[in-house]
Amino acid sequence: MLRPSQGSISNVRNVISPHIDQPSFVGWPHKGTRYMTSSQDHLLPLEKDDQTGRGILLIYTGGTIGSAPQDPMDPHSPQIVMPWRDLKTSIPGLDRLGYPIDAISFAEPLNSCDIEPYHWQWMADIIAQRYDDYEGFVILHGTDTLAYTASMLSFMLGHLGKPVVVTGAQIGGVSFVRNDAHQNLLTAAMLAHPKAHGLKCIPEVMVCFGGRILRGNRTRKVDSFRFQGFDSPDLPWLGECGERIVLRPVYSLPIPSEPLRVRTEVERDVIMLEMFPGIQRAKILEAILSQQAPKGIVLRSFGAGNIPTEKGFLSTIQAYLGDGGVVVNVTGVGRGGVNMGLYDTNQQLLDLGIWSGFDMTPEAAMCKLMWLLGQEHDDVQEIFQSSLVGELSM
């Protein structure tokens, strides 16, 4: 695994280590978008638990975990996302964990397909504003874009020293007796308050789902039906949950010595483009770039980082790069990464100036590029190709 050097981010270098020291985010200027929509206008008031003591904060965004059939008399009717109060009353055991679980809910809980960058900013803001009040945080989220949210929050929340646990469900917990929502939520709550359960603190954004505890920015959705819906194919699990919760601290990030540093500005004008046979003839890239060209493109390439080498296709990319665009290469394969220079085909990409994403997931690469382009740096490529919070290992 890679670890950036301490101190100035401009001097980041990679060394092999089982741990990743988080770089200094202090003083990073920014140029990206900070959305004008205030989170306070779209959140329900903080719901305080009656229990005393220091607890955790749960952020409810919506998703399948809080869904129920639209027609209560027809379990096969389309599912809709329900308010937090309906989910809360359906989860047995939350009130028996022994500490307060306060909650903040989106006023209009979302299907996660509708998540946008400003929602990530809301979540980061909530955590930043209440960081000192809680032992940890749980985010309830839909599964479709859960890996994107976990990835983006890992970059926004610099020097994170507390658990932020993202979870959801494949079957909603409001109406269905047989579901995975209950266990996922209860386990996430336990991970967010390690002291209360005799657990080691994992000071990072993680995903707890289907008995697996995964680094957020290494997580991918791997199954649309099974309860084990997520995995981190290129990083061992941070832990697993069965009869007991078993953590693997050797793979988790160390607790930082610096205070939390939140950077939420992003460049949303970044797209992802997946390679397929014939894309060079379909003129898709030309059509995209003939309009207002995006600031960055994440290519999901074949195998170890290959794309078509047809001259017109490559010349289109070359012209885009010459105009200041950024192209990042990640593999479209479920496991592994890109190895640019291994073949003549991807050596040409290096020669053009395309950046290697190594073994970053497409979700992490997309979020990292959006986030970095929202900051003010001259060395974005060097930072992108360095591990900031354990998102790459090659």
C-alpha cells in the first residue's frame, strides 16, 4: 500500500507500507464549486435520543434500507423511500445499545440514483459541525451510489480521527420481516462507537454491509441481489461481522495527529466513459468534446489499461489534452488495475499524457478527480497518483 510523505503535499512520494499516513490538508486553496443550496434548508431538525451519555449521530439520506411498498396491501408494488421515523420504529435493538443515537434526516429522503455533489457537501458539513459532539457517525444510504459517497467523503474529511460508517440494505427494513437492514444498521452503530463495545477505533470512512467491513474508497458494489452486495476486491477487508465483530487493524488507517480538515469544494464537470468495441467508430468522444468539453474524463479501459489505438480516436484525446483537459485511465475489470506501459497500446496513452489510476476503483478515481480539480494546485497529477487516504496501492 502506498503512503504519502509527511508535510507539504507538493513533496508527496510513495513508499510501501501497511499503513497510510494522511497528508497535510492545511492551507489547501480551492477553486471548485461550493453549492449555494444550504443543507439547513433541506434537513429535518436534529432528533435527540432520550438516553444520556456520549453517543453517535446517524445521518439518514434514504435508500432501500428505508424503503417500503408504495401500496401497503401489495408487497410487490414499487418501493418508495420512507421517512426516518418509519425506519427507526422498525429496527429492534437500537435503543438497547446503551448510548444515545441522535439522527438528522434529509427532509426528502432520496433514491441514491439522485445523489449529487451538493449532497456530499451536506454530509461532510454535518459531520464537521458536530464532530466534537459524537464518538462516530453512521450514514444510511442507497446502494446504487453508496461507493461513490464513501469515496468522496474519504477525500473531503481530511485527518479523520473518528469512524464514519456508511451502510444500507438490499431489502428494506420498514415493511419486510426478512431483511438485511437490521443487522447492517446495528453493526454500523456499534462500529461508530467502538469504546462502548470494546472495539478498536477505525478512523476512516468505511462501508459496513453484509458482514463485511470495507475501506470506503476501495469499495465496489458487486451484487445487486445478495446480502453481500459490496466488496473491496483489491484490499483485504478491515474486518468482518459474524458471531463477533473481528477487526484487522493492520489494514486500517492510523489515528491522525492533526485536527479534522474539511474540504468540500468539487469540480462537478467530470465524466466517466467506458470503453467498448467500436467506440472509436461511434464518434461518442468527438460528440462529447464538440460541445462544452468537461474538465476531466475518467476512462474505464479494457484489461490492464488498454483503449482503441485508431489514429482519429487518439488524436481526439490528444487535442483535448492539449486544450488543458485531464484524462485518467482506470480498469473496467472488477479486480486489479492498469499497468500503463505494459503493452504498446497503453504506452501510447502515457506518451499522450493520460494519467494512470493504478488500482483505484472507478468510483474512487471519479471522486478523487472531481475533488482535486476543485482545489487549487499546480501538481494535481502528482497528488492524484499518490495515495492520500489509502485509495490506491500500486
